[in-house]
Amino acid sequence: DTSRLISQLTSDSDDQVQAAIGEAFAIFTGAADPFLNGAGQNFNPGEWGYTRTRVQFDGQTVVADIRYLREGTISGTVLNGQGVPIGARVRLTGVGPLANGDVGFMIRGEMNSDPALGTFAFRNQAMVGNWGLQAASPFYPVVITLDGHTTSIDPDVTNVVLQFPAEREVNGRLTGTVFEPDGSPAGAGVRVKISFGPDYVITTDTNGFFDTQIKIPGGSYTLQATDPSTGLVGISDGSVTPGIINVANIHLLGKGSLQVTVRQANGSTATNALVEISQGTYPNDHYQGPADTNGVIRFDNIFEGRYGVCAQMPSGPTTLYGRAGADVSPGQTATVEVRLGATGTIRGSFVRTDLVTPITFAQVAIGNIGFATTDESGQFQVSGVPLGTYRIASKDPVTGHSGATTTTLAFDGQTNQVQLVEQIQLRGEIAGRVLDGSGTNVVANAVVTLSTGDILSPTRSMTTGSDGRFSFPNTLPGPFTLNAVDPVTQFVSTKSATLPDQVPLFQIDIPLVPVATLSGVVYEPDGTTPATNATVRFNGVFVDTDETGRVSFSRLLLGSYTVFAVSEVPGKTHSAGQTNVAINAPGAAPDFALVLAGVGTVSGRVLASDGVTPIGGATVRLQLQSRFFSGDAGTLLADAAGRYNFDNIPVGNYRVAAESQALGASYNGQITHDAQTDSADLVLSASGAVQGRIVRADGLTPVEGIDVLLTFNSVSGLPGRAVSRTDTNGLFQVENIPVGPFNLEAVSVDFDGIARLGGSLTNNGQMLNLGPVPLDEADPYIVAVSPANTAAGISINTTVDLLFSEALLPGSVSPSGIYMRSEAGNVPATVRLLSDPTNSIPRLVRLTPNSPLRSQVTYQVIVIDSQRQDPTGGTTGVGPVDLVGRPLVAPFISSFTTADQDPPQLVSIFPGNNAVQIDPRSVMRLSFNEPILGSNFIFTVTGPKGAASGAANVGLNGLVLTFTPAAPLDVNAIYTMSVSGVRDLAGNLATNQPFIVTFATLDTIGPTIATLRIGDNKPPVAGSTVPIEALLAANEPGLSVRFTQDFNPVG
């Protein structure tokens, strides 16, 4: 009433003026408005009406009649899933005034239904128009809703039924298995926490299996597994589909190591740099420590996953930073290098869509090199980030909503502030069906697992219901992979795709691996009789045939297979067959038919090499060489008549072999059809006997009671050895020796006698008499050596002969056991075993040096006894042995000294050849490397007047030969000096004689210039160069001419 306020303001009464001002202030500020002062928050009038109108221009008068809405009653009953009335909280919504004065849908009333009858009634509380009912109970995870519409004619609604769904429609069981990092079940005692409640934890059984037992509401859950015994943890997301048993498996994370190397920008090590690693995935661990003097730090026993690595090191007044990323795998050591350099800081916040409400405790990823968690204000900060452009992403741990942005660090020390806003509209749903191998029928109870490229999201699992459907809501756009496990075959099917951006629903079906069934019949060898007692091996599985010879297999992948069958009938267990089948389509594959091949027998006699005499007790072996069976199949002894028999021989090749002592025989046969009977007599190999007489070394005295061993190539499986003991006369005889070479050995321990020799039997039935076999009773020794021990003046071209007391084993003579040496080391030489010229016995060893020996050097000839070994146990030399293997008792050493056979060498000569300007009084001399004889040499000096007279002498310890002229030689003359017949004290003639030298004595006559002229014979021209040349009267090589111009040298 503005006119009343104006009247009060113009009144003379102070009280009225003050009252008018206060009322105006209240109207202006809305202090009395119930929708502004809070009083209207609960405004819910029982009688109420409204109208809507619009004033379109100034001064317009609009008629707006308000009619009260008619009130009505909404009543009904609340029932549980079994149709029993229950108490529940019921809310009525309908048309009414909102808090801001507008008209809208609001709560018209709330009440509890009768616990016994389930009834409720909102009397005269529903304005005509749209209405809604909601019922909630703490025993059900869902809210029941119902809505409708009333009119002025029908304002009441009665007998409304609000029934909660049955438990099977809203709840389900959740089961699964916890696996070790290697894929094996984790065992008992692993704690599995399910986000159904704050303390809902169950433990696994001995197979790593867990089961909620109780039914929990349908929806998505996070499962965390912790093994108290190992400390390993794992995480997975699972979905519960009501009415079924759902499966969600958890894989425990393995542990590995991470080695970080920190380097400065120039590549040098960053000693004692502080290194911090932060895991970007579950369980989001953090570790830190200082690097060593090499800039290296190793973090052991850390969970697998992605890690951000940050390193920092003080440098003067500043701190250098560096950052990198690394992936740690179980049981392995990952390595990463961090370079300190230009870095910046990224800080920011993660908020909801209202840009105000913070999202707390959310994991933030800076590319793949840095991770952080928002604090209670939604703030985060990551320092030491290398320069570059990064994508910053985070995910609300409660709602799963994510936010992302990008930022660029362009200079050192830059700090960028970013804000991540939850992007609800960016998430979509991946849904579809699991189909059978044919792609037509849905499959229930199949476990479907979703893996995405989002490093912040764990894998999610759910189990299909009766409709075969699966759904993964709230999934970030990007690549993903779905795995579906066939509940029957456990085969895994995989499908990958990309969830596009801004797509609310992405439909994708997963066809399971197509499987087939296969049946067939196994027949006896006749091809018609079913093999009712046979075993079929197929795809690693063994199945027995039924009474009709039939077998069946299921859950088979498409592809090619081999079917193998073998009879189990006694005496026919080697009757087998095989066929190949190809399964190209799911479902029932065409039947196969397989016929067993059958078995045969072989029998005969074992006979001596004469082909007549039966050999009773001989060992007979059967060896199978068929397609399906190979190797020894049986062994028996021939009866007294030499007979043998083998049955159950499979179709294919076989071999029977007989053995009697070292003799043998064999037969190769083949069974081609069932019930075949083969006959084969086995005649032992040709053999003979060896006899002889063992005597002492004197060749006469017999040796009684000594064992004689013969070794030979056995034709049977037995060792090729036979032994006979000598009688009182030293006689022995060994029979059944196979035709061919043999070796004999006899050893007497009483007097250390040994006999070893070889021989050969050449024909069947031969009796070989070796005659007297003397024992070797003496060790070998060296009888003579040439050159003799301590001999001197031996030629440098000598060979060394060693004569042994007896024949030597040829293979035992080698340069490692017989050699020459001097102070300079071993002498390379060839070593040969020769026959003694006097008796042709191979007992002469000759060493021939590869090159002449050195003069006046003492050499040793060494023959070692037995073996020589180095400190490591290796053999360095083996000495010679005699024919029975005896070595020398002690090493043999002999020495000799070579003669002087080196000729004297000319060291220097004066004058040198073609020398000039030699003083006529000079003494000619030759120097040698060793003393020479002072006689029998020839020394001449010949000049223009013939031979110069003088005296030749040897001096300076015999090393210098001189010639002193009796008178000075002529000047301006050429002489020739000749020396020959020079020998050293041993008589060795010097090489390259005669020594001849030509020289010139002093030149005392100057040259004569015959002509001085212009060189080119051209007239001289002013300002030009004129060549001048001088012609000598006689040619004098080596002469120099000096030219002067006006007494100044010019050339």
C-alpha cells in the first residue's frame, strides 16, 4: 500500500515517519518475504490455486482469476517380493508452490505404511493433476515408483499397489578366484574386500576361491585382494547381475625392481640426487631415496605397474629437476634414466561440473611420467616436469567420472595452473550379448572382462544373465578389449574395439569360440566287426569304445585332428589304427570309421654256426619297427631244442635277434596283414677258437694259473670279452670267438709280467694256435744315444738317435715325450720310430731338428717317463711305452755341445768402396765379429804402378786385419784393395770373399776451364737473363764451379 506509506512519510508524527521507513526497507530487502527469509521452505498449503498471465506493455490491465485446485486422496498398499504387506516409507509428490514462488512438482506428503497391513493414504493432499508415489525400504536396494493423473471429476486414486521386486530380481551372488602373478590359484587365507560395505571382507579357500554366500544387490563393485602371507595385493571391478551367480576373478600383482640412473644435462652422474617414484596404478605406492655416487638407486620388491620417476638435486641457489616414466614387470628389473634439466610445475584442481565442488582423493596422471592425488580441497601439484606438452587426466574414485585437459611447459621454472572438470557426458556404456559358437544363441553365466586403455581404471568383470547380456556403464571413450569365458569349455573369446566419444551406448556382441562334437566307430581288422574292447586316443584324451565300438567327443575346436585306436584284447594289444578328421563347422561333425590293422606271429629255432646244432638257452629278442610301435617288445630264452615264438606283432616291420655268449644272429621281417604267421631260423654268426701257451720272458718256462683275456667285436648284445686260465703247462684255449680281429692280454702279478698282442680269425670253425706267448717282465730303457752324452764339437746339422732296449708302441712316440732343448727353449724337431738296422725291431727313435742347430751351444735330449701334468691337471707330455704299455722307470737326459760352424762376419772396412781423398799414408783395415787366423790370408793393394808393398797383420785380439804401406801411396791415383782367405780360429772361411774395394788418394791437381760461353748461343738482350756455362778441359765427376759477376758470387 504505497499511498499509506506516502501519507505516513508526510505526517508530522516522528513515530509514523520511522514506521514508514522501516516498512519500506523490509519491502525493498524482502525481509518479510517467506520465500526469501526461509519461512516458505516448508510452505505446503492444503488449499491452493494458481494461474499464469503476462503483462505485455506499460499500463496494460490483465484479468487473472485464481481458482483453487481440488484436493484428492491417494491410497494403497505396499507389498514385498512375495506379495506380503510390509511397512515402508512412502512419499507423495504432486503440483504445488515451489520455494521461489513458481509452480512445480513438490513433496505433498510422507508417511510410513502400516507394518501389518501395508496400507497408506494421503487424504486430501494431492492436488488434481500429475502425481507420483515412491516407496523405500532398508531391506531392498531399490525404490519403487508409480505415477498417474487425476482430474476434478476423478480426484481420488485408491487401491494403489506398490510391490518390491523379488530378491532374485535385485540380488545376486558374487564369486571368483584369486590368482598368483604366475596365473596359479593363490590358495587359502587371501582376504577379499568387496565395496558392498565398509567392512565386508571374505577369505579364499585352499583353491583361492571366494564366495559371498549371501546375495548382494545388483550393481558394480570394487574387489581388493590381500594375501597376508606374501603381502601381495590385487584389484578388480565386478558387476552383480540379479538372480545368478556372478564371477569376478582377481590377479595378485607381482613384484619387480626399478633401477634409476640420474644424470645431469651434460651426461655426468648426479651424485646423491633425491629420487622419488610414484605408482600411477593400484596400489599407488610411493618410495624415495638418495642415489649413490654413480647417480644410481635401485628400488626392489615393488609392485608391478606404471611408475613416475622424479629426481632432484641442489645446484647452487637453485634445484635441478628431472622426470621420466617406467613400467615394472614381475620378476624383472626395469631401468630408466632421468636427465636433470629445464623443468616446470603443474598444479591445479579437480572439480565437479558446478566448477566449485572439489573432487577429493582422486588419482591424477601427468602423461605417463607423473602421478598425484587430490587433497581435501581437490588440489594437486606435480613438480620437476620436463618441458613439453602433457595430457592431465583424473578420475573420481566414487562416481568414476573423469576429467582431462592439456598444458604446455615452455621454459624452465614455469608453473601452469589447470582445472580438471568432471566430464559426465564423455562416458558411455559398452553393452552386448555373449553368443554361442554358431553366433545365434545367447549364453548365460559367461564371465565377461573389460580392459581399457585408461591406466587409472582397473579391469571390470561381470556375469551374463539368462538373456546372455552384459553391460559396462560409465566407460571412458577409447580402445577396449572384451574377454568372454565359455562357462562349459572355459575357452576364452576376445573382441577389441574403440568406444567413440559422445556415444552413450556402444553395442558389441561376443561370439564364443565355435566348438563341435565328433563320434565314430572302431572296427576289428575284418572291417565289419565293432571293436568293443579298444581305447581311442583323441586330442590328448583316452576313451574306451562302448558295446557297439563307438566313441564320442565334445567341446572340440574347429580344425584337423588325428584319431588313434588300439585293441585292449589280450594277445592283440598291438592291433592299432589311425585316421585323420577335419572339423570345419560347429555342431556335430561327420562320423569317422577306423579299422584296426591286426597282429601276427613269428617262430623258429636258434642254431649254431654250422646250421644244424640247436642252441638251447640262447637269448632271443623281438624289436618292433612298425608305424605305431617301436623298440624292444619282448625277450625270451630258446628251449632245449632251440625253439622260440613271438605273437602280438603289429602290422609293420620287426626284427628278431638271438644271442649266445658273444655270438649272434638276426632276422628282419614284416607283418602285412592280420593273423600272418612267419617262420625264421636264427643261425649264429661264424666263430672259431684261439689257443696258445703263456711262458716267461725266457720263452721256455710255462706260467700256470694265469687268466688270459680276449677282447673282440661282439655280434651280440653281450660284451666282446672271453677269459681262459692256463693249465700247468701254460696252455689256454678260448672258444666261440667271432671271426675277425681280437686282442689278447695276460698279466702276472707275481713277477710283473705282461703279455699283449693282437690276432685275427679268418674263417668259421678255425682253430688259431698262437704258440708260445712270452710275458714282458722288464721296463724299457735307453741302450745308446748318439751324439754321446757330454760330447762336444758336434755338427750343427746333426740328428739324435736313441736306441731302446725293446720295441716301442708306435703311437706312444711323440715330440711331447721325446724332445731336445737348450737355454733358449725346446728345439722344433720331428720324432720318428725306426727299425733297428741290426734286428729290424722298432726300437730306434730319431730326432731331426727342423733347422740347423746353433754353434757352440749345449743341447739336452730328454725322454720323459709316464705323463707330465701342469698345475691345472692338464697333460703336457707323455713318454714312450713298450708294446705292453710299460713306460721308462725314470726320465732320460743326455747332453752334447755343437761345434763352431759359424763363419766370421765382416763388420767394417776402410777405405770404403769408391772412397776419395784418401791420405796416401793411411793404414787399410778390416774388422770382424770374431777372432781370425793370422796366417794363410791374401791382402793386396794395387795402384797405377802395380802392387804396393807393405805389411799385413792381425791385431786387436784377432778382430782386425790391417795393411800398412811401406811408403806413402801415390797422390792423384786410384787403388784397388783385395782380401781373401780369411778364416776364424775354427777354420770357418768368411763369406762373400774376396773383399774388394776401390778408392782414390788425395787429388792435388785443379780443374782446367777450356771455354766460358753464353749457354744458348744467342746474342744478349738488355734486361734479360743470360745463361753462362763453363766447359772443362777434362771430365772430373763431382767438380764444382763458382761464377762471379764484378767479383760478386752469382752461382
